[in-house]
Amino acid sequence: MQSAAAFLAILPYPEIDPIALSIGPLAIRWYGLAYVAGIMLGWLYARSLVAKAHLWPGGTAPATRAQIDDFVVWATLGIVLGGRIGYILFYDPAPVLENPLSAFAVWNGGMSFHGGFLGATLAMILFARRHGIRIWSLFDVVAAVAPIGLFFGRIANFINGELWGRISDVPWAMVFPTGGPFTRHPSQLYEAALEGLATFLVLFAATRFTGILKKPGFTAGLFVSLYAASRIFVEFFREPDEQIGYLAGNWLTMGMILSLPMLAAGIWAMARAKHSA
């Protein structure tokens, strides 16, 4: 057991070039590819969900495959714009105040899930109203696929060597290039495992085997609750953003503050769906 711990203790951070491919002046970054992979795989999974009419209330899917195809553009705009604006407002407005053009430098990171969540929610509401789609069922479709994007996004954070964890001496702690000479929790991988993989598996099993899609809004509430609980848990291992730090004591972070209303909203959505079914 000691030899395994010793091996992990010297396991270095795998320094992967953030640029996946360069063609002349054009640089394709892993961060951008993560967004593309998450959106494309989410789109394919969403199409498969609406194709299974028996999973939905009255045996009728809330949207057609063609409508899901159209919604991808709306969702992408909501995620990217909301994520970037949310990061600037919630976490780091100073650089944009000094140089407004830096707001467009999304390839360097700086995206907020909470902002992307709000942007995607607005996109869903507008799209549902325009096409006469049941809004809560559209929420459920997107909630079922959202963990796919979260997984790839957190892996991209790890490749970028950003959003690393607090200083730790656990055997799997790593020294990140921008985190000083200290070994730290690879909190990006914790988030990928909880917010992404584990949440997806729970939602996959629940939507396929428990019939929760027949209760509009329950899947969305379950996703929001699982994400918020996962995020709050991982915040105990993740280093808070330097420009914000801890909001109270040596534990309360902005990520926790933003996740608490999500947890409450998720629980409310599940209760609402259960009583209205």
C-alpha cells in the first residue's frame, strides 16, 4: 500500500499543451474542442431521447428531432454568452473594465457554469415559446444531456491547468504549473467525476428505468440539485478565485453562494413535478 501511495505522490501533473492543433496562425485549443464535444454529443443524446415517445407524458415527445437540431444554435449562444458574462460579473470584472475586448477572449478560459446555466435557461424559455413546446419537458431534455458538457468542460480545465484545488498532501495531489510549488487537489477531476460522469449516470438510469420524464420538471430539478450538491462539496477542495478569495472564514466561496439557490430551486422543481403529475 505504501509503494502505491509513494508512486502517486510523485505522479506529475501531465502537462498537455492547451493548443490541440495549430495550422499556421490558427490555433485550435482543447478548451474550445471540449465545448464542441459537449454540445455535439449532447445534441445527439437529446435527439435519441425525443425519439423515444414512450418515455414522455401521453406517449408524446416534447419536441421533434428537427426542433432539437434548431435548438442547438440557441443553446450554444445561451451557454457561451451566459457563461462568459456570468464569469465577468460574478468572478472577475476588473480585466474587462481595463480592456473591454478581453471579454471576447473565451479561448483563454473564464467561463461560469452558473452564468451559462442562466443563459441556457433563457434560451430554452424563448425557444419553447416560439415553437409551442412544453417548457418543463424541454428543461428535462436539456438537463439529461447537460452533464456531458460539464464532464468535457472540467477535463478542459484540467488540461489548461486552471481552477486547481487547495493545497493538500493526499497521495494523488499534483503540482500545477500556475499553482506555485505546492501539491494540490486535482479538483477539476473531482468535478468531472461528480458533476459530469456520476450525474449523467444517475440521470440516465432515472430517465430510462423510473419514468421520471412523465413528470415534467422532475428531471430538471434532479439535475440542478445534483449539480449544486456536487459543486458545494467540491468547493471544499477547490481553491477559490484569487481575486475573490474566501467570503467567510476559510471555507465559504462564491461557488457555494451561487449553488445554494440552485439547490433550493432543484428541490422545489422536483416537489412541483411530483405534486402536479
